[in-house]
Amino acid sequence: MLEKVNLHSRQHEQFRADVIEGLSASRKTLPCRWLYDDRGSELFEQITKLPEYYPTRTETGILKARAEEIAAFCGERAVVIEYGAGAGVKTEILLGALTNPALYVPLDIAGDFLAASAARIERRFPYLEIRPLVADFTDDFELPADLPKLPPRVGFFPGSTIGNLAPPDAADFLRRVRGHVGEDGRAVVGVDLKKELSVLLRAYDDDAGVTAEFNKNLLRRINRELDGTFDLEGFAHEARWNARNSAVEMHLVSLKRQSATACGRRFSFALGETIHTENSRKYSLEAFRRLAERAGWRVEQVWTDPDRLFAVLGLC
């Protein structure tokens, strides 16, 4: 059964409010969570398979190479709560290594995509109870009251998605996970590390144009859900490096002077004006350690690839 936590009743209104606020600002911006409707989630899974996009294959390699160590860190009979579950491919590695996992709770904002992913995991692990939950992990929510409360509970957050959150929001998220898993709980988090700029920018602007389609799908979603009139051909995808924030930024750049309507309002764009749609922050291990400590966690384990492109961290 696909459970929903305080989401669809308010998701549309929150999307509408974010679009009005973000496109009315002097520097236009939209929260990256709205990139992930069902189509956006499908496009992101395509991105993870691109040759330029190193994070997924690197993290997958770490999980495969260190599966036994990570499973030992999680403990026996673990209740695994995955935030932003997506396709759940990396989850299969973790679940396959765990000793008698008690329950898997995948959370995602895209309900149809989540249901398909949960069904595939269920076929792969028919003995495992699975409770998919439609929820926005960037917002406060309560887990269903009937989930097992005995430890160990393990929060699983792979894919470097923590880098999409501003540091205060990332700290809030980690505190939320702490509340979900309890003081005796643990977390396994993927973190993209700082590296050469050329490697970073190629990962967010691939030759096949899949990332561009993923970014522009946000305008398509506005057109579909908020009666928008955006000309998708009038905007181009651009990836930029923000050295101050140690982040790759995704923008939609207006290719002409134009206007579009959404939510019954008109928004004007100058030539070259952008909509900032996503940040992907890159951390040093020490910077992430400080962030985790501010949120009530201690970094207990660090697993990396030989080139130190990526890290999987065990928090307790």
C-alpha cells in the first residue's frame, strides 16, 4: 500500500506559492524539489547513467566494495528509511548486504515513480516488508505511528542529494532524520566531494542534453499544473560554478526578452535573465563533519573511492 503523509492536500498550493514568490523576485529562483515530478524523476534516472555523471557509478562502486562493512554498521534487523528513494538501485545493494532487515520504508515526492520502484524492490526481496511513503523529505513530517520503534533504525540518503540543500536546510534535514531514527539510530549518507571544476561542470551539462531536458521539464510542469504559458524553446539550460558556496548551480537562461504567465500572473524576463533552479554543493570531509555535528550526529565511518571523488558516511 502506498501511504501519503500530508502531501497532496498541500503540494499544489505550495508549488503555486513557490512559483509566484520565486518568479516575482529580483533574482528569480525555484526550489529544486519541484524538478522531481514523475517525468523529472525518470529523466534524473537517465542522468545517473550518463558517462559524464560520475556520482552514481562512483557511489555504487563504494557501496558494492564496502557492502559488508556498511551492513555491519547498520546492524541486524534494521528498519531502513530511505529519503528521496528514486529508483532504489543503490538500495538493492544495501538491502542485499544487511542481515535480516526488518522493514524498508522508501520516501519520495513522486508517487507513481515511488510505487513502481517499491514494486521492483518487492520482487527482488519478497521476504522483506516494504512500506512506501509519499512525502517531501525537505519538510517536517511524522512517520506512521505503527512502524517498529525498536532499534536499529537507519536513515539512508544516498546520491549526494544532501548537496542540493543549503547548509541550514541540510542541518534541519539531518535533525529530522535524527528524530525519525531516534538517539540510538544511525544514518548512511552520500556526499559528493570537492574536485576539479572541469569534472564537476560536465556532470551537470552532458553532451546528450538529458540534464537540459531535466531542467526545462520544470517549465513544462508549470505549464501543465499552473496554467503556464512558458515557451520552452525560449530558455536554455546552463551549469555554473559558485566558488563562494562551493556549488554547481543550474539555471534556465532566457534567450530573448519575453514574458510568460502562470497562476494567473505575468512574469517578464530580460535577455540573459535566469531562473536559478538547483544547487549541488560539494563538501570537504571536514566541512561535512562540522555540519553533521551541528545537527546532532557524529561521523563514525568514512568510505571513499580510490580517487576520493565521493564519500559514503556512517553517522551515529
